[in-house]
Amino acid sequence: MGKAHGLRYLPKSAIEKIDKLQNQELLYLNHDFQNPYHSRALLLRTNDNYIVGYCPQYIVDDVFKLNHKNPKTCQSAS
């Protein structure tokens, strides 16, 4: 199982949410346009909108390529 990055920047409430995540719980990717350090940063968030980390940078380019090649693989959250 992979690990999210950027946890040290999250508020206490997000860490508490991470501690309660269930196996197989769906997480969503959101492009963090306003990230001053990485213009292609991808946030990981829960269905109830808690930010629980960042997608590791070493796979971000692959995620963007996959989405560009087949947009249906990345669906919008309702």
C-alpha cells in the first residue's frame, strides 16, 4: 500500500480523519492549482472533503498522462 505525502502540513482534524480511514475507502484526487511549490500537486481527499495528503510526486506525471489519454479513468466526484 502506498503512502500519502505532505502529512506534516495537515491540521489535527485531518490527521484524526486519516487515523479513522477504512481499508478500501475511496479517495479522490484534486489538482492543487494554488500550490506554490508544485504546480501539478494532487491532493488526496475523502468523500466528506477532508484533505488526507498528497499524491507522491513521482507518480503525478503518470496520473496526468493517464487522465489526458483516457479522461473516463478519472471521474468527477458528485
